[in-house]
Amino acid sequence: MSLQSLRSWLALCLFALWTGCIVNPVPTPGPYEGSTDPTKQDVFYGGDAATDASVYPDTTSSDATGQPDSDGAEDNAFDVTPATASDPLIASFLPKATDPAIDTALLPHVAMVKTSGLLPDRLLVHLAGTGGDPAGSRLLLREAALLGHAALGLEYPNTPAVATICGDSTYCYESVRMEILDGVDRTDKVAITPANSIRNRLVKALQFLDKHDPGHGWGAFVVNGEPKWSAILISGHSQGGGHTAMIGKLHETAGVLLFASVVDTANGQPAMWVTSSHATPLDRYFALAHTKDPLFAAISNNWTALGMGGNSQHIDVDKTAPPYLSARMLVTSLPSDHPHLAVVVDDSTPLDDEGEPVYAPVWRHMIGL
């Protein structure tokens, strides 16, 4: 730029400032409430994580695989809605921000925690069903957080459905689910890298939360680079419930919560892995399903195969008050257009006259163990 051009540019800028044509810049987002760390001014944002496109790309700014545009937004994508008197803190952040090697299933994780009282000594991790996303069961996460637990809706590779992949191949279900869990190559039916596995995503999400939300104990749920399963309530809907039960088989967890699951069936019988022994004691398993769910027969058979008991031990939550006779197999028959989703997915679960989820007492029963 010539000296004369520079002078002209400066003159235009001064004129614009003088006449007010240049609007005031948007204020830099402030630090997370209660934080004294000025570095958080670049990572903590207020607003609604579900709609704030400045924090992370929505589907219109992603390619067909869900990969965000390479505009660097993932580097600082950590959206926080501060806690209120009636709601926990809500944080939303991109998987790729926790580990650059994560390159598929990139919808935001959702975390919730109360900011008052004792640090949580348990973490609820929820896995959505096929095609679902972590924000789809915020009501469940909220209940867990209000009970004093930390809660995390974890994004993971959940398409296509495991039943679509395996069909009637009974041994397929275990190898596919194991590979989704840890990324170790066991089958040509799926191609999950260690970085994209549930295990890695969980560890990296907790480490990320511990870095950006210190003081709420997220780091306590990782020990020597592994999830501290003994302090984790693992929860899942449909496909996610199958992964949840598999984790309960492999690790002694604080509890296993099954929503409209497990559905793994081959030739009309539960898949082989379902009938094998489980590291998590069966008295820590809780399940909820809708009797009008097209998959209810398979779900019920799998509850029995897991060792939870027979149909006579199902308790109808529509007709029984908490604590539901201390039952662990819970059923509902409330009218629903989407009974497979109604038991835990926000846009299908019924609400009472005050806008609260009808199944909230059931969820609290399951979470409270």
C-alpha cells in the first residue's frame, strides 16, 4: 500500500468513527461465573448451546458426514449455560475439541452438574440410540444432576443400527459392540478407530471438562487414563443401551440403566453375549421400556437373558407409586406416537401439566439405585 493510499484509508476510518458508522464491537464473552482465570474468556460462552452457531457449526455448516467446516470453531467450542436455582450448569462442547483425532460422530457432548453442595461422587454417562444425539435426553441428564451426580451425554458413532449390521448373526453383536467401545479391530462389519471409540471419547471429554470447568470434580472419574467405572452409572437408549449392557459385562460399574433395550436378537433369541456373565452385579441393573414398543418382546427376552428376572417381575409404573416395589424391570403403557423413544428421548417423552417429564420419578428411582 502506497503512503498516499494509507493516508486515504486512515482518513476514511477516522470519518467513520466520527460519524458513528462503525458500530460498537461485540463485547468479549466474560469468564465462567465464579472463575478468576482470565484465560477462560476465550473458552466460556453464555447462551443456548443448541442454537448458538457462533460456538459450533450446525448441520447447515457441516458436510454430509457431519464434519464441521474447517474454520477452527472446534478449537474453542465450549458453551456454558450457568446454573440457576432450579437448574444445573449445562456445558456443550465438540468431541473434536477434546481430541483432534476424533473425525466422525461430531455432534456436541452435553454435560450437566450442580454448582452448589458437595462435589459429585458419581457420574451418569448416557449413550443415545441409533441416529440420536446427546442433546436428545437433556431431561434425564438434568434429573441426574439435580440428584447431585455429574451427568454427561456422550456423542459416539451410532449409525447404522447394530441390528442392521448383524441381522441373525449371533456372534456379530459382541464383536461389533466391542469395537465401538474400544476401537480394537475385531470385525470387518465396522471400522472404528481407537480415537473414535466410546472409551477414548469418554476419557477425553472428562479431561477436557476438568481443564475448562475445574472445581466440579470431572477429573475424579478418570484414573490412570481409564474411566473410573466403579463411580460411573452407565445409561443408554436402544443401541446405546446395548453398549451400556456390554460395559456392564466388562466392567464393574456403579450401575447399568437400560432404556428400551437391549434389543440384540438372532433367530428370535437373545444374542450370545447377553447370556454370559457380567462384571456389574445384577442388583445394579435397572430397565424401563414401553409395552407398545415394537421391540418390546425382544427387550423383555433380553432382560430375562441378562438375569434380571421374568415377565412376572415387571412393574407397571403407570399404576404403581415410587419406589415401585423396589423393582428393577419397569414398564409403561401411556399413550405415545413413538413408544420406543418415549421412555427417555425429550421430544417424545410425555410431560405433566407443569411441563415436567412424567417419567422423572422413574428415572430418579433408576439413578438413585
